[in-house]
Amino acid sequence: MKHPVTPDGRYFVVRGRLWRMANPNLGEAERSLLTKQLMSARHAVRAAKAAENAETEAAAHRDVDQAKRALGERGPVWWTDGSPDLNRHMNTPYATWYAEASRSCR
């Protein structure tokens, strides 16, 4: 299992840390457009770093943030049951599930 997804579909796990999934309620066309915008912004970050242009890099980071918020990966959560946002957390209520999922993939 490369990056397991929590049973509720809210997060994927990388090295034991949770990362919020994109909002599954987005339409395919909207998700595709936003993903392209995110990849373009990430490319702009890399290019600005290579050019050592701090101002352009800062603007590109803002574009990355804007795209991730539109995708639902940052900002207000996209679920409605009142559960807290555990993005970037470790040692969460998902820890038991992750331990079991990791064992079953060996």
C-alpha cells in the first residue's frame, strides 16, 4: 500500500502522518482544472527558487495555497459531521487502523 487512505476517505497517510484528501464532492472537470492549477503553481515555486526570486516564489506559494484550498485539502473541512481536522497530524484516532493496515500489506 503506497499511501493508504483512511476508511472515511478524508486522509491519506505518508510516513505515519495524515494528509487531507481533496473534496470528493467536486465534479471531475472542476477537480481536473484545480489540479492543473496546483501543478502549475508548484512548477512556478520550483522555477522561482531556481531563479532565487523571493517575490515570485512567495506569489507562487500563495497560488499553491489557493489551489489546495479550492480542492479542499486546506482551509475549512469539506465534511459536515463536526469531526476535527487532523491534517498533518500523527498519533490520531486513525493510529490503530493504520497499524493494522500496515501489517496486512507486508
